[in-house]
Amino acid sequence: MRQTSASQQLSAIGATVFERGWLSSNNVLIQGHGPTALVDSGYSSHAPLTLALVQEALSGRPLNLLLNTHLHSDHCGGNALLQATYPALLTHIPPGHAEAVSQWDAETLTYTPTGQNCPRFVHQGLLNPGDAIQLGSHTWEVHGAKGHDPHSIVLFQREAGVLISADALWGNGFGVVFPELEGVEAFEEVGETLDVIEALQPRTVIPGHGPVFQDVPEALARARSRLAQFMDSPEKHRRYALKVLVKFKLLEWQATTKTELLAWGRQTPYLRQFMPSQSSIEGDQAWLTNLLNDLARSGSLRVEGDQVINL
């Protein structure tokens, strides 16, 4: 039996995917006979573009619901602008950080530790694992997805076999396991979440970053292979995470200097804790240069003297 194409499956459930660059998460707009919903809103720098994409697709119709799979800045940075534009919009978030959102605790929400930005937003509802919620014309299941973020969820439309996997599963891996940077063991939770996804047997996956894919068993195998490497060598994961944080900031700034980047790094807890010294600028400069050289070799940036330029 021929497999239904991803575009056919998405169309059947009223889902439109805005595939974004790696600074912003993908956004999923779901329309139908029920509430019109957007899943994830991208990074703050791209909030006007997120709004423009949504408004163009809706052609004057209202946006009823905004859902966040988790509260990393690249998934909810557009929340505030969408809430200001659509005053009746109801925002639903995973329960783990609900109090931190209400109090706007940027430390607990990881915006301070990562050195990233997120304008303050509010929420009206929770996405509890085990719940079901109507988006458009169809019911979506809420499943817990610990690992990358301890409070993350994924959304599954069972009849169509479509999974919104956030950063729990990409076409070639998964997101940085941030609890590990805080000394909290979470690699096993990544594996448990991959098991949950496998048990759901999705036919089409909309990842938090990258293109929609249907080779789900192969993607799961790639993710498990990557997880095994990280579990065998936590240092490899740590270095990968540090390079991701530097690259993310460069995606935001596009161009900066080594001096400015080092100053930002020394003020950013997730980076500062792994620098060789809190007192020797020369040692920290060498540490940063080593990371930048790795990123340059992979084609992620270019270094020209003191200038660091995103590629």
C-alpha cells in the first residue's frame, strides 16, 4: 500500500507548517471547524515575521489558540506579539513552568542561563500529558517528552498519524539535553521519550527544527545512535551544547567581535561554568577561540581577525 505523502496528511488535518531557520522553531498553524491554533511561535527576533506568516495564512480570520511545546526562547519568543495582536488569544503551555511564567522568573525559564531573549507573555491554560485538545477539526493527544527539556510535550493526531515532535526528535537527532548542563542526569529520559514516539508509530513527523519527514524508524535509529555517543562521552555532548549556544547567539547577532562574544559568554551561566578561569581573560579567550575554530571548520561561521561572521 502506497504511503500517503506528508503534504496530503497535513492538508487532511488542516495543518500548515512554516519551516523556519535554526534561530526560530518551526510553527504549525492548524485550521478547521474548531479552534484555529498555532503551535510554537519562534524566537523574539523573528516575531514580526511569525505574525506576518500567520496573518497571511488566516486572511483576516482570528487566531484562537497558541500552544507551546516547551518554553525555550526559540519556541515562545513570538508569544508576546501574537498576544498583543490577538487580544482574545488563549495560550496553553506545559505545566512544569507555569508558576515561573506567572512570576516571570527568567532564571528558571533558562533565558538568563542561555543568554537569550524572550519578551514576557501570559498563559491561560495547561497542556498536561494525557490530555486531549481540539485543534481545528481534529483531536490531538498530549504526551510528555522529557529529556531536551524536562517539561516538554509532543502533540499527536492519531488518525492521521502526525506527530509534532518539538525538539524530542529531529530528522537527524534531537535538541541539546539542557538538564545535563545543570548536572541533572537526563540522557535516559531522552531514550524514554524516543520509546514513547516509537510506540505511537507516527507516519509523519513535524520536528521543532528542520523539514517534515516520514522515515521515522530511520530517524529514531539515528537519534538513538547519537544518544549512545553522548552517554558514552558526556564531554562530547557538553562541547556540542556550547557550540550550539554560541551559534545561536551568532544567528541572532549575525556579526560581532570576539571581544563582544567573550563578554557575553562570561555573563552567560551555561557558558561561564565551563570556561577554564573566572579571572584569566587570556585563558577564556583561548577557550572561545577553540570553539570558534570548530564552528568555522564545520562552515557555521567565519573569523576575520577579531570579527566573527555568521554563515
